[in-house]
Amino acid sequence: MIILVTGGCGFIGANFVRYERAHHPSDRLVVIDAITYAGNLHNLDGLESEITLVRGDIADAPLVEQVLRDHGVEVVVHFAAESHVDRSIVGPAEFVRTNVVGTATLLERSRTVGIKRFLAVSTDEVYGDLGPQDPAFTEGTPLGPRSPYSASKAASDHLCSAWFHTYRLPMLLTRCSNNYGPYQFPEKLIPLMILNALDHRPLPVYGDGLNVRDWIHVEDHCEALDRVLRHGRDGEIYNIGGRSERTNLEIVRQVLALTGRPESLIQFVTDRPGHDRRYAIDGSKIERELGWAPKRPLEGGLAATVEWYQRHESWWRTILSGEYRTWYERNYGARVQAI
Ligand code: NAD
Ligand code: TYD
């Protein structure tokens, strides 16, 4: 198979590229990534000669079509997105551009080129907010996004569904809970808390810290995506969860215990506007239909993740200093722009 991975220089995309290289070495991988602040070529270190990387914007229709045709792409796995809720509150326009216009562009070019399979990677946040006793989200839960991020992802999901029903584009959609693991950009809860703890800086907890997320290790997510890509049914939606609901405070306390730092580093700060209280995934469909369930319990996965960040200090130091951006332009800027 020749697979186009959009957003392959980001957190989950890069882990997916690594997963596919390890499990399906005969497939060819082409990555398209705009290399925004969240894209980092170091996430693909060691794979330079094994994949094709194109620096480009998924909203650039002629470029997308050229990449699909020139590389004979058969399958698209679509990760590229603006992905951080806090950034979407401060600057929603970029979220609409990439997550809505970008997805529409990719779908339309995939249709005209005749792509065999299109897997769209989405989030449980499109379902909205749950109370403590509410049942978990199923694939049939009506969408109720409440942040500019989740609203733009919901729009993206609707477009994917429209391209399936209207044009019969062979599309599948997954909605996953909160990921953690190697290569996650340190703006999201877990890596931010790990790095602040390692550097003895305060850990900013929004509101009362009792918001609940269902955490999944990124490798489990990648395995589920691979299963859906190869065995899922066209037009179907699959929820993917980690069976690990925790409050933010529980996560932060575990990070402090794993890094050997005191709980006095916890600092309660002003809550995020419109902060969703709880997300929870009912993953019974993917389990029943595709025989997939998460393997990594949160406690072990979190310990391994803390260790990963401890062992890869140069990876995150260049991010904190901003040096990863200039390094990229110096070493690769011109080369990866050329197809
Ligand atoms: P990320 O922010 O780490 O990476 C996004 C990648 O997309 C970056 O490499 C960035 O450069 C690239 N990108 C952004 N705009 C682009 C554009 N216009 N054209 C081409 N590339 C562009 O995000 P992530 O956490 O890896 O998430 C990947 C996908 O998975 C997203 O669609 C997200 O909504 C979804 N998702 C994430 C989570 C999570 O917990 N992180 C959970 C469920 C679903
Ligand atoms: P985040 O990793 O941004 O993911 P999402 O908002 O998409 O679920 O945040 C996870 C939870 O952690 C969320 O309830 C907000 C909270 N949070 C903090 O309390 N402090 C922080 O500094 C961050 C980034 C998040």
C-alpha cells in the first residue's frame, strides 16, 4: 500500500508513521505536513531514508493533488490539524482554515484522484461535555462541540461523512480520547506537567482540577487506527478509548510522584473558558467488530512516558528554547519543500 499520512510530523502522526514502519515495512509512506509550531522533524529522526516527506499545506489543493498523483497514493490517513483547545480560544481562525477548509480540500482531491480508502482521525471532544453520571459517548451520541477546536473537528467529521454519502468516497472515521506518550508537544497536560516537574517549575491546574479525561497511550491508538484502516467498514465511525478515566489532579499527582517532586508545586490557576467537565468513551463497537482493546494500563504507560521525556531531554529542550524551528529551516527548509 502507498499511504499518505497528513500531519506526520506531529505527535500522533509521527507515532503512527513509526508504528506502520515497524509492522508493515513493505508499505510506502508519504508524509505531508505544513510544519507548524507543532510539527517537528525530530519526531521522525532515523526514518529519513524510509519515508517521503513533503512540506505542504493540506488546504493547498493543487499541491495536494500533485502529491496524491505523483506518489500514486492509494490510502490517506488524515491527522493534520490544529489540535490545542487553549490555542483555539485565543485564535480560532487557523482552526477553521486547517481543520475545516483543509479537510474539505483533502477529501475533494482524494475523490477526484480516486483514493481507495480515507481514514479521518478525530476526537471524542466533538461529542461535547458529560456530567459525572452520564453514560459514555457511543458512535451514535449527537455531536455537541463547545470549543472552537472541537467545533472545527466536528465540522471536519461532517464533511467526511458528506463525502462518503454523497460521493461514496471510501471514508472511515475514528474518534479517540486523550492521548499521551512520546513526542507529544509540551503544551498538552501530561508533557507540560512532566517538563515543569523536571525543571522544578509550578504545575498549573485549571479550576478545581476535577475535570475528567479518558487517557490512552498513543501506541494503543496507533494500533487501533491500523486495525480500522485495514479491517474497518467504509462509512463507519469507531470510538477509541483507553478505559482510563482520571481527574486532572490524579494525573498531576502521579506525575509528581514519578518525578519525585513535591505536591507543593501544584498551582491552581484560572479555569479555561467553557472547560468541558468530562469525556468518556464507550469502545464496545471497535472491540466487538475489530477485536481491538487498549493494552497499556495508564500507570505503566505514564511511568514509561516520564522515562521517555527524561531520556530525550535534548528533544524537548530544543522545543522550549525555540531552537527546533531554526534547526529545521537550516537543515531541511529548502529540501523538503521540493517534491
Ligand atoms: P499535533 O498538533 O501534535 O500535530 C498536528 C500536525 O499537523 C503537526 O505536525 C502540524 O505541523 C500539522 N499541520 C497543522 N496544520 C497543517 C496544515 N494546514 N497542513 C498540513 N499539516 C498541518 O496533533 P496531534 O495531537 O498529533 O493530533 C493529530 C490528530 O489527532 C488531530 O487531528 C487531532 O484532532 C486528533 N486527536 C488528537 C488527540 C490527542 O489527544 N492529541 C486525541 C484524539 C484525536
Ligand atoms: P489538554 O491536554 O489541553 O487536552 P484537552 O483539553 O483537549 O482535553 O488538557 C487536558 C486537561 O487538562 C483539560 O481538562 C485541561 C487541563 N489542563 C490543565 O489543568 N492545565 C494545563 O496547563 C493544561 C494544558 C491543561
